[in-house]
Amino acid sequence: MSSHHAKLLRMIFHDPPSHNIHFREVESLLRHVGAEVESLSGARVKVTKDRVEAILHRPHHHNNELDKQGLIHLREFLARAGVTPSSYEAK
């Protein structure tokens, strides 16, 4: 995993939540870890990794940053799919 993706993964799981995580970077990370990203209607995105699925929402605001709720959904998906900072730092 690149240092950029590793840093982004740590930011996603950091508490308190960061407010400067851009969705395009999240999509890049998801593809990097082997997830399939499929655009659905509207702002919805279906993400699948190792039979774990989630529907995420692209932000609507002008800067494309995830809000707190979007970050929580992303964390939950990544944790269920086994993509956590500790799992990648161990590699």
C-alpha cells in the first residue's frame, strides 16, 4: 500500500473524525484495496469487497468532502471488509 493510501486509511479511522477527506481519494483507496466501485443513480455508489457490500453517497457540496455520517458509513464498510489500518500495517 502506498504511503498516501496508508495515511488516508489512518485518517478515516481516526477519532475525532477528519473533515477534509475527499471522496475521489476514497474511491482511489477502495480500488487500491480491491473493492469494486459501481455508480448507481443519483449520488449513490455501490461498493463491494470480498462479498461485503455497501451503498455510499457521494457528497453534494462543492468541495466533495465526506461529512461525518458518510465517514461513519465508510468506516463500517471498511471494517466489515477487513480493511483497517492495523490489518495493512501488519503487512
